[in-house]
Amino acid sequence: MRRAAKILSIFLVFSMCLTMSAYASTEMPAPSGEEVPASDADTSEPTASPAVVPDPAPPVEDGGDALPVTDAASLEPAGYDTLTGHPGLETDTPITIGTVAEDRQDISLREAVDGDSYTAVYAVGPQADVRVSGTAALKDTAMGANACFPSGRGAALVAHDGAVLTVEDAQITTDGVSRAGLMVSDGACATLQDASFTVLGRDPLAGGGEGYTNTPDADTAIAPPWPLGINGGDRAVGLTGDSPSLSVVRSDLTAMGWGLISADAKNASVTAVDSELTLLSSAKGGLDSGWDMLGYKKSDYGSGYGAYLSGGASQYFYGSSVRGATYGAVLDSAGEVYYGSSDGTVLLYDGPNLVGSVQGQGQPSDVRSVFGFLVTGDGAQNVTVEAGTGIHTAEAAVLYKNGNSVFTFDNARLSSDSGVLLQMMDDDADDRIGLLSGHYGYSPVYDERDTGGGPSYPGADDGDEEDIGQDAPAVTPASASPLPDPEPPAEQMSRQQASVCYANGLYAGSLFNGTGYYGQPGDDLAVTIGSGAVLHGDVSLTSTVKAIPCSSRALKAIEQCGDDVEYVFLDASGMPCEQEQSVAIQFLRYTMDQYFLQGHVQNMPFYNGDAAAAVTVAQNGVWVVENTSILTTLTVEEGALVYGELTDNGDGSITLRPSGETLEPGTYVSAPAEEAPAETAEPAPEPDGTATPEPTDGEPASEASPADTEQASQCSVRIGSREYTLNTRVIDGEEYVKLADLVLLMFGAERTPGI
């Protein structure tokens, strides 16, 4: 064998093996820009074994060493209306407090209290330096009548106005609506270390939510806004006000539903080190994830989020996990978001101020949820997932509805049961649900037809592309209760962009941009396949419908909903059909009781003339097209490999389909239909069978290999203990390995864990 073939084979095998099997620890970013001290890196491959979700901790009075239960009504009220500065709920019931701490105090809790509006510890003021240990169990059945989450009313522990609160070796349990375990507000700094918080809550929507208007109004909400797609009665920890901070170290947070960490605050900062955040599944007393209709196991997921980040809130996870959530995190105009390893020393910050450090246990972060990240809001947010972090989801790893965002995945392990890494869709919290005026609530009914939608995919129903993405008249659902003014806030309708960059790893799955329908503008998708990254899947513009895969199990669950749900069957072409030919079930109408259907769509490759998708494959990056990818721009840099056959659609888009051959370096865009010769719509194959794309203006033509000097040959490559035979080519007397065979071989020989 010629030397050139041997050198090329050895180099490619060596580099690809390094890419797919080495997970070196990286330095952990510090909010202030300081470097984290480096430590000896453990380059062994991390193991992501799912943690066992414990049953919720029972109230203290039910334990072996039961405490006498105190009636909160028998305690002297402290005279506070709010504990966080938030105006809160107007009520005649004052807050009762076990201990008000305004200076340095050590508090050992041992109490069980029944009744609403009771707080065990209130740390307040910049002179407060409070340490809490022990056990507290708080319970009520008032369904949130005298509780208000952002005001601190009903929370077990509260830190406010610059106070420093450390909770160590403590077990805190609350049971009731809007009974948070901890609230941190307005410059306060809280640290949980070797602590456990269990927030059991209730189901405010039980029985159709009678007597309660589902709303995002923080003063009156006792359940999450149902268009968010979740349910629940409380959040385990909340941050509110201006610049609060939270550190969670080797601690467990467990919630029945709604959420685990809510940072709905200005410039909040959250750090979690070697900690576990768990939403209880419906099999363990949590709320319904729609498991039967959506095809999950009852024990897999609950309803709620791992973290909600708003107002520029930043989050840093080192070796921490999220289990059983609907969303690993909701990004509503968040700031910097980071998931990485706890290898080495982790610095803890209160905003820009260093407040301490902790030695990590050297494990990667891990998220197991229905969706990995939900992107909403209109603020810029940057997300970095690296150092062996695993994101394992039932549906899309990233669900984008609205908001400029940048995702960087470097040495990350992504796996999606649905095969979707990114799903961009029009926000379904729009006129299909309908904001109601007056009490700023939502209609309890979703109706696809309220924005002109109907059976089949937009663009596939009548073939008329001119109307796609145009505004359609909104129709108020018949079930919407008329409420007086004021008008709800206007929706954000400006054009946004989602940017995704992959580096150093094998990423199996597809990215879809299905925006620009249902009266909303199209958004932009920018994908970079960077050095050391292999993407095996599609990147495509699509048309979307609110639908799930068709199965007998799903249909049985839908029929149990009765008149609450209206649906049609769709065939493989996206058109209405009989059940026997169906591949999907499209929902035309459902109610608040089916909140878990929010965010679930099916895709069909389609260009609507509005949304955009651009892919850049950088040097040493590889893209293997799986089925059909429709783009507006493709850039192939020198040293990059793109396995796909390109077609110019002549309408502003190009299509790539699978191919064993690679594209030449260059930038590919669609030529205007009136300027493109007819033969350029489908590039003619060159003598060697390679499809050469037609260049646009200013673009050099691709060069084809001289087929008249080519001969077939074979060579052997050893990977581990196995030997593989590869086809080679002899060109001008030199022997070369066929790169397509080598790359596809690596998919079978060295698959990354979690893919």
C-alpha cells in the first residue's frame, strides 16, 4: 500500500477516536471572569447512570421520633404583610414567624406546624448572618388562599435585603399550595449545604380549576400559566427582587410539580454543585406528564422545570442533575447558563463577589427530562454545555418558541428519543389559547383554528405558499369568559435567531426550524458544526402542526378525554386520512387539562419563504445528512466534510439529501429562479458520479476528480481488536482511502455513550 494511504488512514482513525472517546475535564467558568484553579483531569469516560428518585420525605410528625404538631393559629403573628419587598397578596391574615434574625444567629429547628402564613426563619437586613440546621415540617390545606410565592408568604425560610443565610444539615418539608421551601430576595445570599428540601404542594387544576383563573400574574397565581405546558402547586426555591444569589452544594431539591428553582429576578445568580434536583413522577405522587398519551413510562417524568431563569438570571451547574422534569430549564430572557463537571475547585459567587469555594466530586452534570431547554422571552441568552454533560430527553433537546439564544455544545452527550436535537416552532401561547383581558388570564381552551390553522400542515393543504406565515383573523374561543379591561400586554413579534454550535463529539439527531406560521414571523437558525464534531442528522426548514405520533395507546388516552379534545388523522404526506393510513394525530382543540400537549409538534420539510436556516461546517467538522435538509445557506470550509447531494430549488432555498460523496468547499445558496438555467436545478453528475453544485455569483466552481486516471482498490484498517476492509482509489498512481467509508465506519465502531 502506498505511504499516502497509510498516513491518511492512521491520521483519520486517530483523530476520530480521540473525538468520540475522550472527555477531558475543562476549566469551569466564573461569573466574574476569574480563572478556576486547574486540577488533574480525569479523562476516563463518564458514566451517566440514572439516579433513583426517592419517595417524598414524610412530614416529621409521621416519623419514628414524631414532634407535636403546632397549630399556626395559636402562634403570635409577627405583623408582616410581606417578607421579600414584593407587594404580594392582599390579605387580612398577617404572617407568623418562628424566628426573625437581623444579626448573627445559629438556629436549630425542630418543629412541625400546621396552618397557613407561617415561616420558620426570616433572615432580614445586611447585618443578618444566619445559620440554620435541624428539621422543619410545614403544612396547610388552604389551597393558597393566604399564600403568595414572590412575597415570601407561606415559605418555610426567607432571606431578604442583603441577609446571608446558610442552611446546613437540615431537612425542610412543606405541604401546601404556594408553600416554598426557601425564598431569597433583594441582594440576599443563601447557601444550601448537605441539606434536603421537599415541597409537596397540591394540584390547583384538579377538577378543571374551578374558581381559579389560570394566570401569570405573580400576585394571584397558585399554578403555573398552563400555556407553559406544566402543572403544580409550588416551587422548591425562589429568587426574586434585585440581585439575589443561591448556592446549592451536595443538596437535594424535590418538588411535586411546577418547579425546583425559580429565578424570576433581576440579575439573579444560581450555582449548583454535586446536587440532585427531582420532579416527582406521577408514579411517585407527582403530577401528570401526559405519559400515557405521549408514550412515556409513568415513572419517568413529572410536570415542571428544573430551573426557570428570567430577568438576566445566570445559572452554573457543576456535577449536578435534573430528573423527571418537563424542562431541564426554562430560559425566559436568561443570562449566562452553564452545565459542566464538578472536577476540581468550584468557586461560589454572590453576583460578582466571591463568597467561597467547594471541592467538587468530579462528576459531569446530567439532565433527564421531556425537553432539555425551553427558550422563550426576547432577551439574549448564552448556554454552554460541556465537559461530558449529558442531556437525555424524550423530545427535543432544545425547544425554541421565541428569543435570541446561543447554544454551545462541546464534549456534550446529547440523546433524544424523538431524534430531534432542536425544535423551533411558533409560540403556541398565542391566540390559539387567547389572552383574556381584565385579570390577565388565559382561555382554558386551545383551538388551532383560532389563527387560521386546520387539518394538515401549513403549505401542504392547498399548495398556496403566498399565504403561509401571513396573519389570520383571531377568533376568541367560545369557552373564554368575557372579562373587563385592561388589555393584556402585546406579544413579542420581532424576528429572532437561534444559534447552535457543536464541537468535539458525535451528535446524532436533527434540527428543525418550523417558524413563520400561525400569524407569527419566521425566525433564523444558524448552525455551526465545529472542529471535532460529527452531526449525523438533518438541519431543515419545516412546516409544523400540533400533533403526536399515532399509536393505539395514544388514541385510547385521547378518547378518555371525551369532548375536551378534537383531532384528525394525518398520513405520511401530511393530509387528513382514515385511521388505518395515519402516522400522526393532529390536535385541533384541547383544554387546560391537557396542558402537557403544549410544545409538541410534528415536522415536514418545507420552505415558507420567510424563515431562514444557515449551516456552516468548519475545518475538521463533519455533517452526514440523514434524510432531507432544506436550507437557505450552506458554507463548507476547507478541511470540512459534508456528505450530501445538493439541489437548487430555485426559490431561495437549497435541498440536501444523503450521499456517500462530499461537497466541495464553498458557499451554496439558491440562485433566483429567473437567472438559474434549468439544468442547475438538479446538478448533473460528473464522470466519477459526484454531484457538483452550481456556484452562485462570485463563487468558484467545484473541481471534479479526474476519473480517467482512477482505479479501484482496497485496504485494511484496525480499530481496537477488529480489522475492517475499506475501499480505496488509485489516482495518478497514488492510493487514497474513501473518506465516506471511513467516517461511516466510525459511527458503527466507536459510538459515543448516550447517542
